[in-house]
Amino acid sequence: MPIVHKSTFSLSSEKFIENPYPFYEEMRAIDPVYWNDSFLYPGWYVTGYEEALRILKNKKFQNRVPVPEASGRFKNLTNVQSNMLLFKNQPDHQRLRKLISDVFTSGMVESYRPAIEKTVEELLEDIKHKEEIDVAADYAFPLPSLIIAGILGVPKEEMYRFKQWAADLLQSADFTRSRRVLKKGEKTMAEVSDFFSELVEERKKEPRNDLISRLIESQDQGSTLTDDELTATCILLTIAGHETTVNMINNSVLSLVQHPEQLKQLKEDSSLIDRTMEECLRFESPTQMIARSASEDCTINGEHTIKKGEQVYVLLGAANRDPRKFSRPGKFNIKRKEAAHIAFGSGSHFCLGAPLARLEAKIAVQVLLPYLPAGQPVSSEVQWRRLTGFRALKTLPIKLEN
């Protein structure tokens, strides 16, 4: 039997939402592979970097949909999630990932660079003369919404819906969810599914130069992609792609403004931008947790036996601050040499959209950089969204330098 430990505060506390890192350190100090059955979701909580890497690369630890498939009350959520690449296991994961990768290529991502640069410049033109902006609402949200809409072929006038869709569906997959949140997520998933199902049917009749049309073309050429998987893929790219990029931009801007000496270094040496973005991903990882389920008994670190069916929660935000891997992990350092973070996961489930998220966030930060305040305190109105699996800002008011 695993040793049971009691924590000093809960995953749903305001203290945790504001700053989860002391809690991660508390768990790691007890054990980097930590069993706790006093949480709402009992299981193994992994805070160690090497341990996290082993689990993410081990095919014995499988994905599962966030809402139990046995639950008959949330059929829209479970049906769509079960068709998403994110929650597939072998052999379906490999099949679906290859189909999407063949269309969602690095060349396609790079081809969007001019569109990203143009969109960022247009957004900046609207806000740069203001004394104060909310980076989250005025800058970080519109950019990925416009880009993902362009990639999928969603009419721009519909992109305003992405924000609420993402908020509802992310909350329904998070530890903080309630019955009310799940009911709202169920309703939202039905709405999103109908939207993309109709769009798929439109593209079947009138193909365009967009991702949906290319995936339909792959079906016509004999691929095994089903319509349900195609719809689920559109939803995944809209929600996950949008959220990851928004949070990466917000968290990067916040980290820089909170560390004026680092911001000054970046302003003086733009060649540090790539290392800066990797440090931002490590320091405030947009995704904080990945869930797995053991498909058979497994041993970790030669001492922890994880039984078949037990839940494993890999805390990416904790692993990326493991002092055994990173020197002074709580220090934000844009010249850091250790860059092997796992903010986008690892193994066969490494985030497919990572290159696009990196490109969008890098351009967004580069263009905003001259306007970021040096040495000004961050407003007390900065708010984190009530999520445990994601590090996501609700508001980020910043006074611009003009």
C-alpha cells in the first residue's frame, strides 16, 4: 500500500491558484512520486522532472477522457473527447496523429508567419497609444483566435465565440469543475460540435484552402479519418491551440514585467528572444498538469508500484521547477542554459501545436517589447483564472511606455 500523506492546503484553495509552486515543493520534499487520497481526485502526483519524463514516455501510462466514459449524463463531452487526438491511445493515437501531422506541417505553420506578423501589428496599432491595456483581453486573446480561425477556415466574424467555448470546455476538464460547470460544458460541447459539423459539410461541398478542406481531401484519398474525428480535431485545435497560445503570451509578458532586470536585458539584446520564450515556458508553464492512467502495474524509481487503473497526475509546472534538473528553479533567468523543459509534454503525445504556439507568442512578445514598462509594479488587479491544470490569467492590466 502507498504511504498516505496529508497536505497543508488544497488544490482548489485561493492560495494554490495564486501560487502553486510552494505546494509543489512541499509534495516533492515528501516524494517526487507522491500518493495522496485526501484530494478530491486521489492518485499519484508526480513533481519530479525525471519521473515525469519516464511516465510521459512510457506507453503503459495511457490517456483517458477527463469525464468518465461511464457517465451517461455528459454524452457530448465524452463522445467528442473520446474522438480527440489528445485522449487517444495506441494504435488510434498513432493513426490519427499521422493523418493530422501530414496536413498540419511545419511548412504550413511557417507559412502563417506573415499573417501572424500582420495581425500583431494591427492589434498593436489599436492599443499602443493607450495609457493602459489589458494584455489578456486586448492582445493575447485576439491573436490566436484570428490565426486559428484562418487555419481552420472559420469566418472571422465567428471567432468571438472561441473565448467562451474555450473557457467552458477547459473548466469542464479541470479539477475545479462542479456539476454546474459540467452541465454548462455539455451544452457548450453540443454547440461547438454542431458548428464544426456544419462547417465540415460546407467544405465538402465547397472546398477552400484551409485545414478542414485538406483533412476532407485526405478522407477522399482513402484515409481512415472519420467525420467524428474530424469534428473533434477542429474542436481540439480551436480550444487547446487557442488556450495554450493565449496563456503563453500572457505568462511571458507577466514574467518579464515582474522581472525588470530581465526585461531590460532583453530590450538591449533581442538575440535573447528564443531563450527568453523557453524560460517563460519553464517558469510559468501554460499547462500545469497532464493526467494518465496505468494500463498495468508499473514501478517508478524502483520503489513505487503504481497499480493498474490508478490515476497519475504529472505536474508539468512542478517538474519544470525541479531543483535536481534546474539550478535555482524559482529564479526567472532569460540566459538560463538548461532549456529542456517539458511545458509541451514529451513522448508520443508531445503537443502537435507547439511550433505554432511558439511562433505566435514569440512574435507577439517581440512586437510588444518596446512598450512594456521597465520597473513599474504590476497592477494588483492581475487575476488568475480558477484552474488547477492550467496557469491562465483572467486579466493582465499593464501601463504602456509610449
